[in-house]
Amino acid sequence: MTSRPNDMPGHAWLGAPIDARPLFVAEHAALMAALRGLAPADWGKEAVPGWTVRDLAAHLLGDFYGRLARDRDGHREGPGFAPGETLEAFIHRINQEWVDAHARVSPAALTDTLDLVGGQTARFFETTDPDAPSLGVSWAGADPSPMWLDSARDFTEFWTHRQQIRHATGRGTDPDPRFLSVVLDTFMRALPHTLRDTTAPVGTQIQLVVDGPAGGTWTVTATGSRWSLAEPDGGRPAARVCLDAETAWRLCTRGVRPDAASARARIDGDRRLAEAACRIVSIVH
């Protein structure tokens, strides 16, 4: 069985919609608390390979401005694709250009601007129509995607970058299940696309279980044309993968390699299918 991007009507195969809208204001408040609590030396610490905490904060500001310009203000100007450039290369290039352009901005000025523009972005998300068509989510194979997925994707990005700042400055992952449960639920919408080249008889099911208060169970089913999260749980999956929450979100953001996640997981059933599910990626990489 081989999946194709648009071979089922609508977006039913993505599973039940997620409503991240009520959480953006609280997530933004948590980001601002984290930034305002940094020591001067913290801003120069590496948050992700090649970027400091200050760079990552500048990147977040670019995300906020981009969302408001595009979706609130209808602004369509900006950089375009270079000849032959892939989506991933384009995104990485313009992100780096933005960060480089903000090298002259101090942490204090950056924090104040993030507070203003990020607050506007959080309030904008509260007003969106979850069923409206929106930007594609490449890692879910949905283009265009419904706004509920596009906005939930942005929520996961804001949350993930906040964790990277926390980790860079000696703090662990924020365990608040209000946030992490939505992040994990969104990340798991990548499962059908992850399995698009994985063959299995129609009706075959794979379960991915995440332990803990923010966790849950996601069942993906081979339908004949693609894998789907919309089918009812048959109760006897061909493969079952159980992960702890920390490993799960890090796997989806490439903070843990698939082979390392498989080694940490509790796997029952068909190991080929289980290892295929552990190749999940829920970011542009």
C-alpha cells in the first residue's frame, strides 16, 4: 500500500480536530516568563545547533510577525523560492536570514518586542476558524491543511522552542500536561504520512502509546489508499509501541534518533511496523 497526499476526501484521515486556540495566551506568558528570567550570560548559550538562545528568540519573533502579516493582515510580499530550492531549504534559508538580520538587536529589546507581537499573535489565534483552509503542513502530508492543524502546528513550534531555551539554560522540560498533551496529539498527526510507503494489508493497525498524564493512545489503520487516524480501534493492533512522553516529543522533533527511540520503547507485535512508526517526524527538517 502506498499513500498519496490527496486520496481521501477532506482531512478525515488526520483524525479528530485539535483546538489549541485557548492555550496560545498561556504559552506566550510562559515564554515571556522564561525569557525575562534569563541571566545575561544565558542569551549566548547554544539552544539548537548553530543558534544561541538569542538567535532562537529572534526566530520566534519572525514566526510571530509572519503569522500576523500573512493571516491577519493579508500581506503577501516577502522572499521567494530560489531556482530549484526545496521547501525545507527555503524555510531554513529565510529563517537564517532573519536571525542574521537581528544580530544587532539586544536581548532586552528583543524581549520587549516579543512580548508585544507575540501577545498579538496569541490573541489572533483565538479568533481563527478551525475549519478554514490554511497553510500546508508538510510533515502531515496535508496541503492545504485545515486551520486547526496549522495553528496546532504553530503551537507545537512555540512550545518546542521554549523547551529548547529551558534546556539550554539548565532547566528540564515543562511537564504541564495542558500544553504537552496538545503537543503530543498534534505531533501524532504525522503518523499517516510517516507510514505512506509502509505496506500492510487493509485493516492493519499500529498503536502508538505515550505514557503519563499528557499521553494517550493513537491508532493508525491501513485503509487501502493510505494510513488513517480516523478508523475505529479494532482492539488487536499488529504492532504496539509504548514510549515515555519525553522520548516521544523529542523523537518527533529529531532530538532522539528513531533507532534510539525504538531501543527505549516497549514494542509488541510486528517489529517492522513498529520501527516504521518510530520514524515519525513532526517538524520541517
